[in-house]
Amino acid sequence: MYICIMKKIIFFLCLVFSINKVSAQTMTLQQCVDYALENNIQLKQSRISAEESRESLQQSKAALLPSLSASTNQNVSWRPWSQSTVNLASGTLTSTTSSMNYNGTYGVSANMTVWNGGGKTLRPWSRINCRRKSVN
């Protein structure tokens, strides 16, 4: 029991001394300023807000462009069995052997909104102007 308590005390002391060595780091003034600039929450929020505004502007510009989509479909079917039929009226015999069929479908479509009441052109710019006024 005495040995168990001593092991716990030694472990605790080692833990305390190792934490003090890690936290006792000396920094120059420039390192402190750099650390403060990198970890300032208000600066990070400002950077994120500026990036959000740039992305919003790009999305608004992209909404003015037409959309284009294309699709393709290719189908090959092979029937390896024989099929024969007899037409009793004319007395002819028709038979088919293995056959291969090819089908292809191709399509292109484009969309562009010509006019929607100015919703695509007026609303995004008014949001950007409001943001600029609130930042200033």
C-alpha cells in the first residue's frame, strides 16, 4: 500500500514539473504580436466576413449566367438465342439468330432567365451595399 501511494505521488510530481516546463516559454515582443494577430477572434471574424462577401458576390454574378447541361445514354443489347416463327397464311418461315441492337440517346439543354422583376440584378447589389455601410 505504501508503494502504491509513493508511485502516485511521484507520478503527480512528474506531471506538475512537466507542465511547468511546457508553459514556461519565453517569447519576444514580435512573437507576442504575431501570436495575438493570428489568434484574435475579431480579426478572424472580419476575415471570414470579407470572404463571405466575396463568395456572395461570385454567386450573384454566376446567377446571371445561363446554365448548360448535357446528358448521354448508350445501350447495347445482345440476344444470343434463335427465334423462329411460321406464318401459316403465306407458308413462310422466318427465323432469327443472335442479334445485337445499339441504342443511343444524347441531349443538351440550356436555361437562362431573361427577366424576373430585377430579382437577380437588384437584390444582390443592395445586400452588398448594406454590408459596406455597416462595415464603415
